[in-house]
Amino acid sequence: MAAAYMIIGVTVTDEAAFGPYAEEVPPMMAKYGGEVIVVDDNFEVLEGDFGRKRAVILKFPSMEQARDFYNSDEYAPMIELRKACTDGDVVLVQGL
């Protein structure tokens, strides 16, 4: 089974409001085998216009576990919180 990676480009617009998200989400992800691989505010864009201030990569054991986390009842309010205090993009890709 190939690992899955959630790739997030995000600009936090309200750091204070984002605080609970940053604290509460990692333990939620761990229940689905998820782990934070990268959080970087000082990345280098080599081509194109990334357009976000932070790059995040999360790793899950499988696409199914990543989807189960993202679609869980527990994570649903965190999605709304994140959307209220950030601008961003989230993609899910399967590893090799």
C-alpha cells in the first residue's frame, strides 16, 4: 500500500484564530496514521507563482486513511476554523 501525501499551500490571515487548529489537528491526524512532514514559511519557489506564505506536507499510510481523516466528524469543525483564518489550497496525492 502506497503512502498518501496531503500538500497544503496556505496563507494564515489571523494567527491568533489559527492557534487552536495548529494545536488540535496533529493528534487528530495521528489517529489515522497521519504525521506532519513539512511546515515551512521560508521555502523557495523555483518556477511559477506559488502564491502562499506557508507550505505544509502531511503523510498518511494510504489515500483511504487520509480521506477518512479529512472527512471525519472530528476534523469537520477544524476545516471551518481553518477556512475562517487562512487562504489556501489542499491536494491529496498518492506516493509511489
